[in-house]
Amino acid sequence: MNTPRRVLVVVPTYNEYDNLPRVVPKILAQGDEFHVLVVDDNSPDGTGDLADELAARSGRVNVLHRAGKLGLGAAYVAGLGWGLQHGYDVLIEMDADLSHPPDRLRPLVAALDVAGVAVGSRYVGGRITVVNWPLSRLMISLFGSWYARAITRIPVNDATGGFNAFRHEVLEAVGLDRIQSNGYAFQIELKLRAWRAGFDLREVPIVFTERDSGESKMSGAIIREAVWRVWKLRFMDLLGKL
């Protein structure tokens, strides 16, 4: 594909008041084709109001307010769906806490010249590029990606990563309304559905840096969902019902 006309970066938020004014300008600085959609889950710390202020300052920032904390997957389904409805060429998932480096947005988009999905990868080329994670968190992430690959056969090293770019036709083919996962399993499911729909996945190296402000949204419930969900996805795939 040629350089896309418009790129939408979807940023889900829940209590990201300190991080949002840091990440949004860095995204916009990547070029005039980059737009931001903040999907806020009624953050009690005022993140939603702050997002509205940022949108008032720039025509390239929009905000989608949701009624409550409904989950990461649901936030991305809503945000990516909004982007498709508004005619964006490329849609990108990105965390609000600067763990995903904004200066890798352009390489992700460039990778879509030869692939349907570009995965910002922490584990490409036999390297581990993660900063400030405790060993326990790193081992959970590494095992999670290995576990997802082993069961689903998805051909990427960083199956659980959340810094991903999609050509619009990929999301249209997948059908966002078919996504069932809600936590981090959402990242596995969306990549898997795209791959099984016939689109290539290309990994782009990134350095993932743990947040320095706010609280991680990782929880035991999210991990448990990912553990059993990949088996369901595998069985659905084997039955031709993915």
C-alpha cells in the first residue's frame, strides 16, 4: 500500500490523567496523518475531561466516552470500530502510559506495505527488549507468548503484545463484532483471526518500557481468561468456526 492518508491511534484509558498529556503530543508529532482517539472508561481521576480538553486544542484528537470500566478488549472494539466508520486507512492499538514508544509508530505503518498486520514486538530476533520489568512479570509475558503460539500456531514471537497496526481491510474482514475476548486475550484473538483470514503478520522491533506513572491494569482475572481462551480459539479454528 502507498503511504496512508490517515492513521488513527486508539488509546484506551482508565485513570491515566498524568500520562495522557504526555503521550498524545508525542503521537501527533509523528506527522499530520496521525490522529488520536482516546477511549475513556469513565475514569474517576478526570482523564475523560482532560481528553476533552486535548481534543478542543487539536482537530486530530477525538474522544469516545464509555459508561464504565468495561475491559480492554471492549474498548479496542469500540475504538477500532469508530475508526472504520470514520474512514481511516490504518488503525493502531497503543497504551496510554508510554510503554509503547511513539517513535515506532512510523515503522509500524511502513511494515503495512508488505503485511496486513504489524506487531510491535518485544521478542523479535531472539532478543528481549523490555525495560524496568521485574523478572516475575517478564517470565509471565514470555510464557504467555510461548503458550499462545504453541496452542494457536500463530506465527509471531510476541503474541500477547498490545502495540499493533492494522490495515483497515484486515479489521473489516475479521469482523470486530465477532471478537469474544476482553482482557489481554483480545490481543491474541485479533492477531489470530487476522492471520487465519489470510493476512500476513510482520513483527517490528520495539523497546517496551514499564510505566513510570499510574497503575498497571494487569490482574489475575486477565491472566486466567488468556489461559483458557486460547484453547477455545484453537478448538474453534480446528472446527472451522473461527
